[in-house]
Amino acid sequence: MPLPSLPALMTAAFTAFAPPAAMAASLPLPLADDSATQTTPGENPAQQPLTPPPDDAELGHFVAAFVKLVGVQHGYMVMMENESDPAKVEEMKHHALEDMTNAVQSQGMTVARYNAIATALETDPDLQTRVESILRQMAAAPDDNNGE
């Protein structure tokens, strides 16, 4: 399996709960945790330090959640593109949000923490390097997640 570039990873990871344009138009995003993302006027959350900083185990969970999210998003995007009934599309959007939340939580993370790490990836080169290292390890390791 080829490794995605880090910019592609960051973009996909950051937008995991901000679905692509095909879904975004009418997709509610109840996954945001306001208590974890509130800022004062003029503050840029991407420039705030990630507290506490993630250890390697947590980053491993983050990357695993990301991989699951990509699969969920792709699956629903294909189904929604092929569905003409707006009511069914809305139902799929609801299920997509549930599945995305479950993908993150199945890795022992909260949506707020996943989003915080994804946001920090945009501006933290050390964090980017650590995630790249985990991705390389995952790509080199045999796939032992087939029997989930």
C-alpha cells in the first residue's frame, strides 16, 4: 500500500469531520466539541499548542482512526453520488456521521481530541515528522487488522 504524502494526510485528517463538498452542503456536523475548541476573538486554534501533547501510542490511534475515516468517507461518497433520492441521501449523511464518530471512538479517542491533533498537524513540524514515522511503520508492517 503506497504511503499518502503528509500534506494529503493532513488535509484529509483535518477535514475528516468537515466532509467534502458533495456532503458538506447539507450535512450537519454535531461532532464538534465546543468546550474543546472555544477560542477568544482573534485567536487561531491552529496556532495554540496541543495540550497535552500526544505520545506515540496516541498518535498511533490517531493514524488508525484516520485510516478508518478515509474508508468511511469514501464508501459514503460513492453511495451518495449514486443515489438520486434526497431523503435517502440525508439518511446516508446521518449514518456517515455516526460511522465517522464510531471510527474515532473505536481507536480510544474522542472526536475533540482527534480534531485537536489534526489541527495541530497543520502547523507543528515535529508532530508531522512523528506521524510520518508512524505511517512508515504501518506501511512496513504486515496487515494484522484484517480480522477486526
